[in-house]
Amino acid sequence: MAEDYVLQMKNIDKEYYGNKVLKGVSLSVRKGEIHGLIGENGAGKSTLMNILFGMPVIHSTGGFSGEIYLNGDKVDLKSPYEAMKMGIGMVHQEFMLIPDFTITENIKLNRETTQDNLISKVFRSDRLKTLNTGSMAADAKKALNRVGLTIDEWVTVAGLPVGHMQFIEIAREIDKTGLRLLVFDEPTAVLTESEADNLLSAMKRLAESGISILFITHRLSEVIQIADNITVLRDGELVADRKSAETNVAELAELMVGRKVDLKGKEKQSREYQESEVILDIKNLQVDMPGEKVTGVDLKIYKGEIFGIGGLAGQGKVGIANGLMGLYPSKGEVIFKGEKLELNNTKSSLERGLAFVSEDRRGVGLLLDSSIELNIVFTTMQTKGKFLKRFGFFSQLDDAGIREYAAKIIQDLDIRCTHSQQLTRQLSGGNQQKVCVARALALDPETILVSEPTRGIDVGAKKLVLDLLIKLNKELGMTIIMTSSELVELRSICNRIAIIFKGKVAGILKASNSDQEFGLMMAGEYQKIEEDGEGRLNE
């Protein structure tokens, strides 16, 4: 019966610029249910949720057709404010935090706690009340504790690692009262395995309290683990509804992409690299990146290897590549191809043959209001003068060359778009990530640093990106340095993996080392094992 459902979306259609992105999609969620919503990037998941949340982008582009019911009552949500009043919360895939505000201010925004003061009492005016910062901080701390994030609640959000920002987004929604339905849009995409487990446990507790949850994810094992029912979208259409107990990862992957997907670990690389030839020698690297400080890293990376960097969030793994590329203040000594690398100089790093795919695709990696093709060639055009036609002292864009190159790499990376001149802002998150990879590859680098390269990318695209890294390594001899929260991905393609703990290298493992060894090293227990003489982890 309709009254059994917190949410019903019936026959939803939506067009963007003549492109039909949703075609008669229906979705129903019961009270206290965790309902999984899966599909490749571009399948229509985020658009469907934007409709539910009354996002302006929907109404400014012609609206939608279909019906939405909350607790059996038909509703017409025109704005996020109306959605929130109706008890709908959303943790967006792209962060909606205010960088210059503190964590507490972001969590309590528009729901601040106030208290009387002498002036407000005299004039009997609520508008003259002052903020009750103590109460607000207590609420923020409680919400942070529920998602398992240990951090000072008065820290400014700007500069924090993306993993921390994700937990803050979730804490803000958890702090709200009157929630009926909470939408999680790729909440674990930037989280490590342990952080994701903590989040899934929190989601279960919320569902047990009567809050319904819509869980959008590309991690199929997670959706089977936690969801009661699963809806699969493909190319804007509903292709299947499944009970999680009656399906498996392989079936869901095939339903998502419309073809069978090999989900087994990729065959370990057989290509040998020469340990005698060090391409990158890092000595006592220190990077002042908020939330990911590097306090003294020593690494030798050999030419032609795929080298992994892993560890828990906040331990410094993300800071290494950002420091090498000059994005945060750094010091130490780095020898690249036998010559000293100038730190704190991004242009110098690029000119020397390093390329970088940032974990923060919107803040660092992309020009969102420029075309896809310009994003792809922009860095190599600026640093190497490619894709330019020169006329004496003047130069202009080689439009034909840019378009030809962009068309090829868009096809190679399967970037879902209408054409190469489409604005990058209009792409889904996963396709934006692919543009970041394309931009780095356009530099034709000798060594590429990739930080969280598959964040927010669906299962089919993940395989494509990882296979591409292997191909670049094997066929072109490119050295790959990959930082990732996905330990499974690191172990599937890397020759060696450095685990970072408290800003230093806890140790270096091979993919063949046991899960227990990886877990102990990530938890900082490696030294204890050595001291107790109970065993050693092999470098």
C-alpha cells in the first residue's frame, strides 16, 4: 500500500538540452529501509536525486515529468529548502561545504542555536540573541563522533582532505531533526576500507531508528552488504529491481553495464622493472598539507614500476604527490632522473616530465566552465606550447588539432559526453574524473602521479582506468605512482605498495603480502611485531 512507503517516484522523465537522461524511472522506498541505487556514470542516478531534492538545475532546465509521493501524499518540491522541510536530507557526491567556515559552522548552518543576552531581554527580540557556541559545538561533536571522525570541531574546512570533508557532509545531515529520508550519493568513494565500514555501521543504526536511506554507490559489495533492496539504472532506464539477498556482485555489474564484467583481481604484472635504476629518490620529504601532513618520507621508486601509496585517511598518503607537484609547502630533497627537483614549483615539476591527477577534481583538476577539449590540452599547451599555431610573435589555438586529439582520447577513455565542446561542468562526476586523467596523459609524461584515480567512477570505468595505467606502464614504460584509499586496487596493479602512517613510511609491501600484514601496517602495529620478534613484513 502507498502508506507503507516513505518515498515513491513514478514514471520520471527528464531531458537536458535535448538529451533524454531519464526515461520513465520509478523508485519506491519503505520506512527504515536501506535502498541501493546503482548504475554507471551517466545512468541518471544523480539526476533522479536532484529531482527528488528540488535542485535548481532541474527547474532551470525545463523541469521533469512524473510524480513524487512522500508518505502517500503527492508533493511538488521546487527547492532544496522545501525538500528539507519535508524531511529529506542529502549527502551530495560533490561537497556543499563553505570552505572558510569551521566544521561546527558548516554543520549548524541555518540551524544555529541562540541564547538570550542582556540586550535581547531588554528589547524582547529574538534577532538580538547571540549564538550559543557551546551548544553548537556539542551538537557538532556528537555528530562527528557518530560518523567516527576524530577532529577539532572548530577547525576551518578549507584545506582539509576530501575524506574528512565527506564525513563532515554526513555529520551535517545526521545532526538534523525530523529526517524521514536520507540520500547518500557515493558517500564511501573517498573513504578507506575502515572508514567505509564505520559509515556503513552508522547507516544501519540510522535505518534501525526509522530513517529511510537511499544509498548510491559504485561499490557493489557494499550495496549487497547493507541494502535491503537494489534498483539498477542503465542509460536513464530502470533495468532491474533486486533484493540484495537474491543477487550477487557479478549479476549487478552485468546489469549495470549491459555486459559481463571481470571482477576478479587483475593478473599481477609480470613485467620486471630494474631496481638498479632509481627514477625518483625522495629523502626526508615534508609537506604541510592540512589533514594530510607528511613528516619525513623516504622512498626510492624505480623506473618502469607501478608504485602504490596507501594508508588510512589523515596519515599523509595524499600529501606526498601534492608536495611533489608544489601544491602545498614542502621541503626535503627529491632527485628525479638524476637531478634535483625544485620543490614548491608546479611548473618546474610539469616541465621536468611529471604529470598529476589530483584527488580533488573540481577544486584542482578541472576548468569546469570550459570545454572538455580545452581541459584536456590546457596544461600541455601552457607548459609545452603544444596545440598552438605560431605566427611570428603571435600564436593561436590549433582548433583542428585539439579537436582531433580530444576526440581520440574521449573515445579511448569512454568519456560520456555529447561532444568535445561540451562544458566540463555538465558531465557526471565519474566522467569529470576521466577528463582529469586525459589532461595528465596529454603531457606525454615519463612519470605520472595519480591520486585516487577511480574515486566516484563506476565498476566498468574503474577497470578501464586501471587497465589504462597498466597499458601505459607496459607499452610506454611509464612510471606510475598511484595513491589510493582502495587497497584492493593498489594490490591489483602495483609492483610495490608503501603504507603511510603518521606522515612517514611504515613499510613497503608487495601485493602478495597477506591482508593481515597490510592491516597491521596501516594500523601502525608493524613496529610492535618487529620488536616482539613475532614475524617480519617483507619489503
